[in-house]
Amino acid sequence: MTDKQYSRLVKEMSPNSPLLRDCLYAFAAGGLICVLGQFLMNRYTGMGMEKQDAATWVSISLVALSALLTGLSLYDDIAKYAGAGTLVPITGFANAVAAPAVEFQTEGFILGVGAKMFTIAGPVIVYGLAASVIYGFIYWMYLAFF
């Protein structure tokens, strides 16, 4: 079988993807997550919080909700329809941390949940922590000597 024949066979056998519909679902889902974030921001500032504190609580709320939905196996069901719309950074990151923990819970808390929780998100966390320590040290040196 030649490359052209194989390509034609793959094209014939592959289902057509409804690209426009998928894009609209992703846009709507991402927009709804952002609307939820703005709603929470308005509620928290309405309760008397400073804007920066309210923004922190919005992040905490979205991460907690995403982790809860992942633990209940609902986040994947939403992602089947919403696609990339569920990858809005903070909720997608929380899902990336929680999903391996749920998947490997049968192996126990230490070797399952503890070891696998940061499989996907671990490098991001390690890089972020290392970069912040290096930046903090450079900034401290700058303030100390200049």
C-alpha cells in the first residue's frame, strides 16, 4: 500500500469533525466559566472584600469546583461536549492535578494519589516554584545592594 492509498483510506474511514459546532461549544463553555468567575468576583466584592482578595477567592473557588467536578467524574463529561473550552487555565490546571489522583486512588494514598497527583502538573509546579525562588533571590539581591 502506498502513502497516497493509505492517506485516502484514512480519510474515507475517519468521521468528519463538526469543526464549527465544536468551536462554538468550546467558546460557550469557556465563556460560561469566565462568567462564573466574574459572578463570583462581584459576589465577593459585594461582601466587602478588596478586589485583590476577591480575585484570590475566585481562583480558590474555581479550583475547588473543578477538583470537585473531577472527583465526581463530571468534568470529563462536560469536556466531551465543551472540548477546549474547559481548558480555561485555572480550571483545566485543577483538573490536570485532580484527574491522576482520582485515577490511581485504588493504589492507595501514598503510592497512588500522592505519587500520581502531580504527574501531569508536577513539572509546571516545580518550574513555577523554582522560577519564583530564583526571581525572589535576584530581587532580594537587587534591594540589598542597590
